[in-house]
Amino acid sequence: MKPMKPPVFYLLLIGIIVGGAVSCGKKVPTPLVRKRCVECHQKEAEQFKKADVVHGPVDGDECESCHRPHGVIGGVYLKVSENKLCYTCHKDLETVVNRKHVHGPAKDEKCISCHDPHSSMNKNLLKAKGNDLCFMCHDKAPYCRATEHAPLSDKGCLVCHDPHGSDYEKLLFDYRADACRKCHDLEKSGFVKGHSGYKPGGGSCVECHTPHSSSNTKLLREFIHGPLDKNQCSLCHHPPESAQALKVKQEGSELCYGCHGDSEMAFEKPHIHSPVQEGDCLACHSPHATDHTCQTLMSDGKLCYTCHKEAESLLDKSNVHKPIKEGRCTACHDPHASQNDLELKDTGKGLCFRCHKKDDFVRSNIHEPVMKGDCVVCHNPHASNNKFELRLAEIDQCYTCHEKEKMLFDRVNVHTPIRIGRCVVCHNPHSTSYGKLLIQRKTKLCFSCHEGMLDDMEGGTIHESFVKGRCFTCHDEHASDNDFQLIEAGADNCYPCHGSIQGLSEKSKYNHDPLKEGKCTACHNPHGSKIKGQLNRPLGSLCLSCHADLASHFEKDEFQHMPAKEGMCLKCHLPHYADTQGLLAGAGASLCSGCHDLEDGDMADAHHGIAIGEADCTGCHEAHTAENEGLIHKVMHPPFKEENCKACH
């Protein structure tokens, strides 16, 4: 007998079988294996590594130092936004933005404005070499004049400037004079001699010299004060051997008037600029040298803004007066003194005519503000958010004086130029040769917008007022409570000229419905038409457009009255009024006798010898159409039908 296998053996066997069965029913996940970036971006990686300087992460194929395979920043898949990314490694530069003066790209945290994030042929991964990098943003011209500062031409901008940020203005590594001392020994005899025997003090060297390049020798600025140019410093300063050598001989404007005596007299005017009045010439002028005309410290506009700070915000407005935009405040203002308020160079329009062509303002009809020379009633002389530097939006500007018209314009139908606030579509705001300041003669003005209307009616009947351009006979040029800006509603607009029709219609027993309702335009085109009588359409179809009951008979009845068939309704009817029902031009047979000779033998034979006399023809005949020949009524009296008239007559 074989020995029994231990129970543990069977338990293990069952476990293996069950485990295998379970594993057969499940998918075993494949381990995640990620490709390296360079496997796809091999071309880029090879290109980056060909450069002289390769960014550390790129050199080590550590793309994920900056990028993610999916990322939060679209396109480049950066780990974090650009402005934070560089500081994750370059922590020493993170505090740069806290300095007093920060380079624009650093302030905006746009490191890649100057640095290539992958590789470069230049030191520090710079996008260009030396000064060429700076000239990518800065205008090159001021740095390339005849005399160049040695550091600029030899070693470049970074000798003096910190490329990221500094506690000194202009991104200098040190205070201006101290920055110069790093290269220049101010105590040297040759240096003192070059300054007319004076030892340069603690002042800023850039008061006389430009730090980059100049058209003058010794890097002197473009415009040099006469005494300095002639090495006559002692005209203003005490002699160099004096204990107070660098101090000026006199204070304030008295020193300046020693040479500029003629100016002292010229400045004695009612309105004097504050610095002149206070004797502070140096508030505006450099005593040594400057890059600006008239020895000013800065360009015209910038100089003025140092005191008139509120004026600088004018440049933010959408429409800026040209002199302001170009920084030429002195185009209008005298910088020293004037006979006029605000130190203006002239009064009223005389000032404006210095630039603006006078001919546009002196035509026969002149707008009152222009006549008074008060241009600033409408225009802001500096800037505005409105076109033409208007003080208010165009139409609101007009309403400041024309308040009465504003109330009149508050009507149902407003002329489009008024509605869109463009008074200048019709009016010249300055002067014109036509009445009411219109931009052209009334007779032509309307056609400048409503063009082609006259051409459409060539060869037709044109309303006299229309052809002569007297549109305002019928229309209000601005606004009206009536359609089409008519002065009066309906026929009341026509009666001032067509008074005879109004008078006779009131005396007549019957009026045509359109006339009664004052709807002259139901039949007539008020401007003109190629159809006689200024009719909207040929007479026959015009009448049938309202008299639809007759129109249906013309379609089905075989026999038609000749005038009706040919659309000559006015052969029998009057168009406006009549004393006869149906607006007939006559009563009974007398109306028909206009076409039919009632005494003719054939007429007597047709009526079996019975005299028609004053009979009403419509007793037997239809006036327009009929199913029976001779326009005989559809229903006939038996004797009449049998042509037995004598049975009754």
C-alpha cells in the first residue's frame, strides 16, 4: 500500500491550478516605458549642440528641466510660465526686479529677449554679440557718431551698464561721476588742464559730455554753451585758483543777463513764465552743454512735462494736436514771456493761422466762433478723445450753442447726418461761400448723397422744386414728425404750391379717395417720373392697382370699352374731384358724346330710331367691360333682348 501524500502538498497543488486559471482570464499590464525627447527631436538636439555655448540642461539631454511632455503652457510645453522658469535655477537673479532701475526685458521677465534658451554662438547664450544685442532694441544712431566713447567701441555697453538691473539710473554700475572715475583719474594734471585749469568736482560728467558718442571732439554734447566752447569758464565761474573756483560769480538770472542783456528787456511783458520770473534759467537750460537746441535740458515736450505733469497724460488721448504729439509746446507758447495770456505767441485765430491755412476760415459766411477768433470754444488746443480735438463729440459740441435746434431734432424722423451726429456732412464748421454754412449750394447739396435721383428721371416729368434743387420746399433738412422729413403731413405738404386743387376739392361734391385722405403720393411721384403727370406707373395700371374689382373683369370679359382697354381712364373720369358721382367728367349721354356722335344716322339705327337725348347710356351699357357685344348689360329686359323697344317706348 502506497503512503498518503501530506495535505500540504494538495493545498499547494490546488493553489497553483486556481491561480493559473485566474491569471489566464486577466491581462497583465505592460510596464510604461517612456521615450526620451531626443528620440523624436533628434534634429533639433543635434543643431543645438553644434553651437559654441550650450545650455546645461540641453547639453545633458535634460529637456524636462524646462519642458514637460504635456505641460501647462501651450506650444512649448513649459513646466511653469516663462517668467518663473529661469529663476528655478538662476535664483541669484530673482532679486533683480527689486532694484530701483530694472532693464525692460528683466522687468517683464522675458529672459529670452536677450538669451537663447537652448544654445548660442555667443557667451551667456546671448542672441547677438556685444553691442549688436543692445541694438536689437535700441536705436543705433546716437551711438555711432564721429567721436565714440572708448568703452562703447572697444568693450561694449556692459562696461558701464548692468544688463539686468541697478540701483543707479540708466542701469549704471555706479553713481555717474563714480562710474567715470573707474577709468578717468580726475586729479591728473592733464585732466585738469583739459578743463581750463578747473578740477572737476562731484558733479555729473554727463552735464557736458555724452557717454556714448558725439559729433564734437572730447565727447562734448551737440550744443555747447559759448563760454565753454571757447574755454572761457571764468566768465561765469570764479578763477580756477580761487578758493571758490567752481562757484558762479552771480546767482540766478543776473549771471545770465551779463551776456544775454537783450533778453532781460524782451522778457519784460505782462505774462512771464514762472522760471523766468523767479530768475531760474537753469530750470530749463543747461549752463554747459546739451543735445537739444536752445541749450535746453531736454527736448521741448519732455522739458515742459517736468513741471506740467498733468499735460503728459494728454498723449494718452486718441486725438492729439500735432505740436503736442511732436513735443513742440513752443509752437504755440513762448517759453519766456508774452503779451498774451498763457504765454501764447499770438491771440485767438492769429495763433492758429500760424499753421492752419487761413483761406479755409475767411470765406463770405463765417461761423461765429471763428469770426471772433475763438477756436478753443470748439477745439481743445492740446488733445481730446474726439475727432479734430473737439471738446465734445461732434453733435454735442454743436448743441452747446445750438440748444434750440437740439429740441427741434427730437422728432420721429431725423435726417441721417443728424441721427449719426455728423453735422459736418452738410455744414462747414469754419466758413463757406454758401448760406447757413452749407458745404455747397443748396441746389446741389442733397444730390451729393442722394446721387443718381435726377439721372433716373431723365427725359421725364420732373417736379419743379426737385429739378431746381429746392428740396427744402417739401422736406425739413433736419427732422420732422412726418415720414421722409416732410414739413407737413400728406396733401398739406402739397397744397402750399398746389392751392387750386385744395380750393376746388373743397367745393366739389365728390373727391377721389387718395385726395380725400391726403395721399397724393398714392398716384404721384413727388420728385418726378418718366410718365406724364409724375404718375407712379402708367395710368391704366395705376388705377387698377386700387380698383381691383375692375381688374378682374378685364381678365375675363371679352368686350372692353376702348378708353378703358387703352388705359385712358381720364377720358371719362376726373382724377381729383367732380360734382358727378364716380368722378365722371360729365353727366349722362353728354359724357359719351365726347367720343360718340349721338346725332349720327348709324347711332339712330343702332337704337331703332329712338332719340338718345339726355338718356343715361349706362342704363343699357357697361362703362368698362362686358360679356356681351356692345357692352350690353349681362341681364336684359325681355323686350330689350328681343330688340322690341317700342313695347315700352
